[in-house]
Amino acid sequence: MKAIHFLILASVLVLGGCASEPKVAKTNPKNVNWSERIGNYTYDHALADLGKPVLIGESGDGKTAEWSLRRSPRVSFGLGVGTGSFGHHGGVGVGVGSSVTPPPRGENLRLKFDKDGKLTEWSKVTY
């Protein structure tokens, strides 16, 4: 009986993997000559190629958006102390903990678009 359950589970996993949609390759922003795209690349093109920006701002001049190129790993450090009980021996539980998370660091691609949505300027920003 266990063998039948295993075969059913294996079949579902194999068929489920075949049913998934293929992933669409997006543009790698590190390999693009952005200077060539000034004036004819639009915000809609950027959304289609790069996905949703991590930061976006709008002004009377147009729109500025940033996409993450490289992000440093987020590391947390924690410390905890406590006591407990086991069996018929009693004990009081006390716990103290703290954690420290460093600020995020990385590199973003900043694209500026005019009121018509056309690329006017680009830069790489390091945080």
C-alpha cells in the first residue's frame, strides 16, 4: 500500500513539473549599453525588461526608477539565554534576546524618464 502512495506522489510531482510555464528571460541590466537607449527606450520597456522597480519617484519633469543590480546579504546576529525544567525537577524559565541587523548595501540601476516616458538619463548608484 505504501508503494502505491509513493508512485502516486512521484507521478504528481513529475507531471506537475511538466505543467509549469517556461520562464521568460529578462534583460540583464549589467550587459546593456544604456547610453544607446537614451531617447528611444521607454518606462514601459523597462518594466517589461527589468520587472518592477525597487524605488520609484515622480516629479514635474518625469519619473525616476531604480532596479537592484547587486544587494549585499542580509545577516542578523542574535544572542539568547534561558533556563527550563526537565522531569520532576522544577525550574524557572528566563530568556533575554537581542539582534542586530546591518543596513542594506548594494548597487542599483537608476533610470530617469521624461514626461512622455522616454529615457533621458541613467546611472549606477551604490548604497
